[in-house]
Amino acid sequence: MAKSAIQALGTPQERAVEASRQVAVVVGASVFVALCAHITIPLMPLTPVPLTVQNLGVLLVGLLLGSRRGFAALALYLLEGGVGLPVFNPTGPGGIAQFHGATGGFLIVYPFVAFLAGYIFERGARSFARAAIAGLLAEILLFAGGLSWLYVFTHSLAKAAYLGLYWFVAAEVMKVMFAAAIATRWRRSAVKQ
């Protein structure tokens, strides 16, 4: 709900309840992504980047919560992980060290990925095609960040793509389609109520 909509609520108590609800939604979304991060398949020795459901969680948060709340939820998620809460995938070092590892580039762009997915989806008809395009463009941003970070470590674009892209393309296409289907269905059911 936008700030102007919160202000449109009558009493200060109504505004406080709505603000609390919005905070709870953002915190819940960060917990959802943390749970998704723990569903992981290590791909060692092929690559230090694991196959995880975390990216699906990021897309869903962006598509369902919109650009602002999606960004806030993923920024909170990174803050939680940075201070040492066990929210990152369990194959990594955890804490602030996770940002310096192989998955650091992917993690750092998560708030922007959620923002982009939400921004595109909330502008115009909330169709499956729009959700899929939003998810695809958000995934491109995600992999641009992740591969850039891997390039810094390897000094080779081919090696960065080997470690952080080739093993994941098919799974990411499925995640985009799944997220688009869920977001479209969720929006349709919310409109009917």
C-alpha cells in the first residue's frame, strides 16, 4: 500500500495497524527468501555456486510485493545475513563473508532484482506474459551481477560463465515460468476477493 493510501486511513490507530501490517509483510518476505535459500543442491566440484530455490523466492517477492516492498524485503534479507543470521544457503561461509565468496555478486543485486521484477509487473496488465518478461529481465540483472563478481575472481568471462551461468540456465527458465504463473494466479485471486 502506498504512503498516500496509509494516510487516507482515518485514525492514527488505523494508520499504525496498516504500517505494522506492511512491516510484517516485508519481514515475512525476507524469511521466505531465507527458507528458499536452504533448499539447495551443491554442484561442487563443478562450480562453487549452488543450485538453489532462493532466486525463485526473490522473483516471487518482487512480483507479489511490488518494487518498493520487494526491494525493502531483500535489503532486510541481506542485512539479516550480513549480521550473521543463518539466512544464506548453508554451503557458504555465512555472515558478511558470504558477500566476498562466489555468490556475493548474486546476493548484492537481490534487492534490485526484486525491484525490477516488481516495477515491470506493477505497470500495466498483470498478465502471465508481463510477469514472465519481468522475471526474465530481473534474471538477466541477477546474472549480470553474479557473473561480474565471478569475473573479478577469475579474470575470465568464459570461466565466470562456466561457474555461474551454464549450469543454471534450464533451472532459471523454469523458475521464471513458475514465478510468473504463481504471481498471475495470486493477482487474479486477489482481484476476485
